[in-house]
Amino acid sequence: MSCLTESISQAMKTLPTIYTYTNSDGAERPEDPNLKDVNHLAETIRNVCNLNIGDISSDQGLSKEQVVEVVELVEKELLSHPSVRLVDRDILISDPLAIRVKDENQLIEELDKLAKEVLDKYPQIGTTIEEAIMKSLFMWHGCLNIDKECRLKDVHGGEPKDRMQVHDWLVNQSNSNPWIRKGFTSARYFRQTPDQKKSKDYSWIPSDSLYWQ
């Protein structure tokens, strides 16, 4: 069994708990599972494959714009394709785009394609597909979690909850993980068309936040 195959198998057996919350219309909604599962998968690959993430001075020559390109590749190759065979791992989640409802073979194929695209564009990011996948997923985690807190409305039409709590959690992670840090500090370059800018609010982020570095 390859390191990637073993990692995916273990990650799918130890998925983080997804909770529900009450939306502004009074309906119970589940959390976005991918916001937890991408980081969980990256951590599992890191542990199973015994990978080194480096220290917070690691940059691998990636600009913030290039980090955003990697984040978009994660969106394209892993999170934009629906499950071809829904796997019932969580009674709360039926979204076909959720990682946790995809079978392991599909995840292997999508992650392998992601790694090859990332390494083709930015070979300095790593020497193995597992390393490229892990770093790409960590960058996505840092970028998307803070970006979604900057949106005026979440996917269910309500205001994001506990913004500063999420911000501080990501800052704490960024202090020990250079790839989460890269995603977090590059997020302000993510999806910045005029229409997208209108749907976001950055005024709540402290001026001395790591986010602005």
C-alpha cells in the first residue's frame, strides 16, 4: 500500500466531527465539512508519511499570487468534482462535493492529479506527490478558512460566526506551520474581482494581524 493510499484510508476512518448551527432563518445547517476535512487530510498525510513541514521561514520561493494559484488548483482538482459513488460516512452530509462522501479511489485519483499539476508549475514545493499534496492542502486551509470569515454572507445566507475566534485559531496554527501561514497571509489576493470584493469585509481584521504581512 502506498503512503498516499494509506493516508487517505486512515483519514476517512478518523474524520472530524461536523456540527450543526442555527441559521438566520431558524433552520439547522451543518458546518462546511471541507473546511475541516482538508486540514485533517493534510495532517494525516503528514503523520502517516512522516513528512517534514519545515519552519515558518520556509517559503520555497512562492509569491502570494502563486500560493493563490495553488489554492485554486485544490479547488479545481479536489473540490469541484462531485462524488461518482456517494459513500455514507456521515448522516449529516450528503453534499456530493464533500471530501467525506467520495470513495478512496476517487480521492487518490484527484489528489494525484493535483500533485502533478502543482509540481509541474512549482517543482520547488517538494520532491514527492505526498509532500506536494500536504503543502497544497495546508495552504488551502489557511486561505479558505479566513476568506470565508471575510464574506458578508456564508453559503446559507447568514453572517459568518465567531470571526475573531477563527482568525486567532489560524494565527496560532500559522505560528508553527509555514504552509498554513502562507495560505492565511495570501488570502487577501484570493478571488478579488470587483463583484467578489463587494461581497467581502476586511475591516474587522486587526491592523497588526499576521493576515496583513
